[in-house]
Amino acid sequence: MKQILLWATLLLVLVSVNLSIIKKEKTLAAGRTMLLELAPVDPRSLIQGDYMILRYRIAENIPKEQLRDKGCIVVSPDANNVAKFVKIHSGEKLQDGEYLLFYRNRGGIRLGAESFCFQEGDAQLYLQAKYGELRTDETGTSVLVGLRGKDFEALGRRKK
Amino acid sequence: MAYSRLNQKADIAAVRKLHRDGILNDAAFFAAIRVLRPASMWAAWADRMLLFFGSALLLSGIIFFFAYNWAAMGRFLKFALIESGIVACVIASYACGIRRIVGKVFLLSASVLVGVLLAVYGQTYQTGADAFELFLCWAVLIFGWAAVSDFAALWFVWLVIANTGIILYWYQVGGPYYGFGYESLCLLIAALNGFFVFISHFGSTELAEVSLLTSKPRWFRAALLAATLVALSLPTIDLMIDSYHVEGITILGAFAWALTAGGAYFCYRRKLPDMVPLAIIVTDACVILLVFIGKILLWDGDFYTSLHILFFALIVLGVTSAAAFRLRKTARDMAAETKGTES
């Protein structure tokens, strides 16, 4: 019994973590690039490495009282892929050029990546950040891949 | 078989007792000690200490290496390294045998590495928003190993992770979104830790079959009891000093505190005599009592002067020394009772 539990736990760890990794990789590979304008950012450090707290401009002009526990907002990217808020999604069909972005309600909207972790000591590389770069898929799931400056240039070290 | 000193297991404590009671003379006592604790004892102790320190330092090194978030190292290499570390630890634990201390330490290392893996996953895909998810997933994933290890250190790590996850959940979701008061958090934390104090007592009884934890060092139980009491003390103190915003659940917390402290005192005084938990309970009760007195003396008055503070300092001295005297007397009484049941 103990032996079974020992190996079953190992299996559980490997399968669940690797499935989550595959899911994220799928979003990265198939996702569409979308930029979200940042409210002023603020680098700080904790024991798990340096990170930066992000707040998105788009989250500031969403009417709070219409938010559900979790759901999607509809956004439309402009020519530079910067997403503009359209409305809160309630199941209707999307127009051309409209995309979904998943949110959670935590007494305010959370778009998934409210912090950005980077290599220790690299804070000055990200001070000029103006946009958060996301990969989103058609269900609205997103992964934050990096930060960009005011001319949409990628900041920091990028590793494939 | 009737109880006699002659059919007891010979250990250092028993021999010391016989010597103290004058049954063994010095020569016999030292001869017995040499048999029970051979010269290699210190080597075994050093061996175990080095095992603990070595694994702790190695794991810290691994944690800090990945915390650096080295950008030049590809994400798949990081995942592969940590996952192979976990697999290697579990295989090593199996090979050494999970009943042996080395096997248990390997299992503890595997459990810590799962946390590292989840942290690197969070770093890589920038999932930073809900940190409680990391801790709760970690606790769920390693539960099986904690259960098979029967190792207090691993259970302790598990409880630290689970407590952290619950506190973060309350801080990030339960409080701001669902509006749970801090009292519900305190009650939940107290229930979790109190439950483990409770089941740690069934290690050597007929319930051992269902117990997950048969080894039960005193420090483990003492730390959990302290965590339970501190969690329940918070609403109790709140009830005393901020009586304007009393809610039902605050009173429930204070009631749970009184019940837990009183019940635990009775158990450790009468049923399972043990001084360490008694000292923790009495210390906690002193804090509550002093907050109460301080509130009446300093808070409720229109103003207070340095004289009030001096007076309060004397009260603190009085209450703590009374508690210390009381505990010493209890210790003497309990020693006498144990002696009484033996002869």
C-alpha cells in the first residue's frame, strides 16, 4: 500500500505539472500577440527572485458591478496590437477584430498576470515598460510573455 | 504481568531513575550507561545531524539557484532538471527504504523540489496573480508522500505549506472577493493544526492503523498546539479590545479559544501528562489576561500617566511570576503522581 502511494504520488506530480506545461505551451504556440497598456509599474524583489507588479490600464475602465466571478471581456486590438476594451462578454458572438480575454474577479478585475518575474538584478531593463505582451488563444486564455517599451520594442533578455 | 521496575525496557532514563532512587550504585550506573550508550553513540548523532544539515543546505542551494531566474537557461532545461531531481529522490528513497531515516529525508527533498518545480512553472508562464494556488497545489501534490513517510519533519513542512496556502487564499480571494472576516481564517487555521495535534495522539494506540502519523516528537505537537492557540487568541483579543464591532463569529472564536485552552489543559494535566503543552497553554492564557487587564487599565481610562504604565509593568511581573510558580508546582505534582502510579 505504501509503495503504491509512493509511486502514485510521483506519477500525480509529473502528470499534472507536465500537462499544465503543455497547456501553456499550446497557448504560446497558437496564441495571437496582444499588447496591454500598463499603468505605472513598480519593480521590487522577494525571495523567489525579482518581479514587477503590473496594473493594466484596460482594467481601470471596466464597470465593476457587471463583473462575474470569472469570465471574459471582449477587446479589439488596434494596428499596433494594443487591446482596447469593448465590453464584458456574456456569450454573444464576436464581431470581426474582436477577441476574448479571460478575467477573474478579485474585488476588481485580474487579467491573469499581475506580476512579471525576471532575472535577479535586471530591474533597470524593464523600467521603461509601457505594454505587457500577451499570447491569447480563442478561448481568452492568455500567457504573459514579456514587456515592451513605448515604441513597442521588446525589453530585457528574450530566450526562445 | 504486574508492573515492576524489572520488566521495563532498559533505557537511559530508567537507569538514571534507578540510580537517583539509590537502587544502583555509581559503579553499576556507569557500567549500565556504557552498555546502553556505546562510544559510537556520538558518531550516530553526528551522522544524523550531518544528514539533516547537508540536505537542508543542498535544498537551499537548489531553491536559490532557481529563484535567480536565470534567463539564459531555457525553460525546458529547468523543468527537466527539477523533474529528474524529483524522480531521483523518490527512487533513492525507495532504494534506501522509506522506513529508514535516509529514505525519509529523500522523500522530504522530493517534496521540497515539487515546490521548486511549481515556482519555476509560475516564473516561466508568469502566473504570479494567485500565489495561493502554488501553495495549495503543492500541499495536495505531496500529501501522499507525507502520508507514507510517517516523518514528523515532512508533516511539519506539509502543514507550513497548507497553512501558508490557506492564509494566502484568504488574503487574495476569501477576504477581498467573498468578504470572509479574519475570524473564519483563524478558525480554519486552528481546526487544521488542532486536528493534527489530535491525531498525533493516536500513534501508539489501537487507532495506529488509521493514523497517518505514528512517530510523534514533542516539538511537533508543541508547535502545532501553539499555532492553534495563537490563531484562536486573535479573535479573543479582538473581542476584548474592540467591543464595538463584535460579530457572532468573533464570539465563536473566543468561545473556541476558551474550550480549546481549557480542554487541552485538562488533557495534558490529567490524561496525557506533559509539561511542554501545559507551559504553552499557560503562557497563552497569560497574554490574554494581560491584554484584558491592560485594556481596563490603560485603554478604558480617560488618560493614562507614566504611573499607570509602571503599575501595569508590576502587574505583568506579578501575572508571569504567578504563572511560573504555578507551572513549577504542577511539574512537581505530576512527577509525584507518576511516581505514585509506579510503586
